Amino acid sequence: MAQYVIYPTIDSFMRFTQPDLNFGANVSESLGVNYFGAGKTILDRPIANFDVSALAALTINAAQLEIQLVLSGTGGWLAHIERCTRPAAWTELGVTWNKYDGATAWTTAGGDYDTVTPGEVNFNVPAQSGLLVITGLKAYVDDAIALRSNILSLILKADNENPGVAQQATWNSRDASSKGWLLRVDTPGGRRFNMRNYW
């Protein structure tokens, strides 16, 4: 089995409480909710693109997202992945909660997404830092190759964005010296090597 490791080509997060602020140059990603007193100070949705063009002629056995959590909020909580429907349109230094390229509004604030094709991938955010492995992304890779010009575009969302308690996870972005997330893809046979996106 050959294994490919693919880092994001672009990544950022969108913040509901600062809807016109871009976080594309941040060295960390943020998912979930935080509070100060009774007020919500943070509601974040990470977004990332992965270039899977080198896999286009291959059969995909399995794919998973691996996130090295730096911080995880109180207790385990549920989140999910959805396919961003503007893979080639959103920009790293332009994307905000309200706009996908700094100028043009999302159809729905917080990111345009599809929950049906290829379907949500659910996962549990653990209570502690460390490696989080999210399996079940084979259909996303197949879909990106077949229909999205080899761009796998993901939005991560907490299931409950109004939990009343802090439920926030953070990890390093692609701009950090130590990368915090990657896509790992298994294909049958062949030479084993890592495909890395450098910037």
C-alpha cells in the first residue's frame, strides 16, 4: 500500500463574532465556541483546501484527516466536516465569516457548504490535546478528483454552536513552523512516499 501525506495549500478560519476579520495569516486554527461571562466571544469554523491532483490516476482505499490538537475545550464534544462549495473561489487572505474572497459575500454567512455530496463526516473532539484522527474521507477525495478539479475543500463546524460552555479546539495552521493538520490517503500497491505541499 502506498501512502500520501498532503498538507493544506490554503487554510484559515471564519469567526462569527468578528465577521469581517480575516485570519488567513494566523499560525493557528480555531474550531468551536468560547465565552466570557454570559457572552459568546468566539464562534469559529476552520476552512482548508487540499490539492489531490497527484492522486487523480490512482484508486483510493481510504483517507483521513489528522489534526494535532494544541487545545481542546471542556469535555468531549461533537463536530463535523462539510464540503465547501466554493473550492476555487475562496482566498486565504480574503475569507471571512461574511465574504469568501474579501469582496464577495457567501450565499450563507459562515461559508457555503454541501451536506449531501459527499455527505457530512462526524467526529468527536476529545477533552485533551494530542492527535485527532478523523476517518471516512475517501468519498471526499474521490469527489474532488471527479468533480472539483482536484481541490478538496473542507469546512469544520461544531455540532452545537450555542452550547453555553466553552467548547473550543485549536491547532497549528499551515503558516506555523510545525504544521497542525494533514490529509493522509492510502492507495493500493506501488511505492510508499509522502507528497507534501510546500510554501
